[in-house]
Amino acid sequence: MKEITSGSKENSGRPAESSAFSCKIHALSPEHCCTILESIGEAIATIDLDKTVTYINPAAEALTGYPTREGVGRKCFDVFRTNVCEKRCPLDETLKSGDPQFVPRTPLINRSGRTKTISIYTSLLRTEENDVVGAVESFRDLSELEQLRRQLSRSFTHEDIIGNHPRMKEILYRLPDIAESESRPYSNKGTKTLIDYNLSIFFILGGWRGCDRPFSAI
């Protein structure tokens, strides 16, 4: 989990919030605004000053596992169960300071007990008279990105990188011949052969870093 940051354009990728109420979609009807909230893929929830959930959109239902009829009316920390709820709640920070808060990465446990990685953004919820009535929380599911990251990590392991080294390919290619030869680990010839190859592997793996003398096989 990363540190919560104040929601400025520089550190969160979102514009800083003005203290005065300013609706950028005032030309749209309330019905259109509702359609937008119901259609977007990002989970959205509104919370009152008592931390009670007053609205969740379909994406939030899918993320948490709580349908609207069960999610609305619960405390936000019972629906959106994350690590930051107990330690440093971004909602508390927003209500206290008035500034948006951004959590780039934190685990969330949904209703079925499955853990998902999410990011969180919070901002104040105001009336047309600029009175604060709660906050808006948006949650972005990062699970697919995390899964892709893990797949890439498994695809490009340390062994894969070493195995693609030209010298290492040559060593690996010749190992079956060494194994089938008459050399034995306890014989002088076999010992020298194994030492030569082990030192070569050691050198390729970076074990010779910091040594100012040239590498030479025994």
C-alpha cells in the first residue's frame, strides 16, 4: 500500500478541487447525469457526514459484492473494506481538510472475501449553496493490471534472462556431453571441468562484480 497523497494535478493525475461549487456538466439534465454515473466503469459512492453510504453505482456493486439495496445505509468501511479505513482514511482527510485525497494502490476485501487491488480518490460533496454534505469516493479496480504484472514477472524471471545469455546457452548446450563423459567429480579432469563451468556461471551471474582482476579459469 502506498501513501495517501493530496489530490493535486501533480501527484494524482486529477485537477485540484475548487472550494466554490462549479458544475462542469450543468448543461446536462439530472437524468443524463444519472445515466453517466450508472454507465461508467469506475466504482462511485457517495457518503454523508456520518460515513453512511447514500449511493453506489453498478460498478461499485460489482467491486464490493453489495447490491444497492444492501450497500446503501451501511457505513462506508463495512462496504469498502480496505487497509486505509483503520489507519489513515482518505475520507476523513477530505472532510477534515477539504482537499481531495488519492490512494494509488491498496487491497480491498469484497463481500465474498476475495481481495482486489484498487486505487481510491475522494472529494467533497457540496450543495448548490456550497454547503458540505458529505463526500464522493471513486474506486478503480486494478486487479487485471496486477494480474498482468504478475504474468510478466513470471515470464521474465532471473533464470530466463540468464538462460538467454549467449555464453550461458553454450554452457547449457554442452552440459549433457559433460554428464555423459567418463569424467568424475572426484577425478582431476572432471573436477577441473566442473570448476571451469561453475566459475563461468558465477561470472555471468555477476559474482565477479567489484573484482579489479581479470577473470581466469583454473
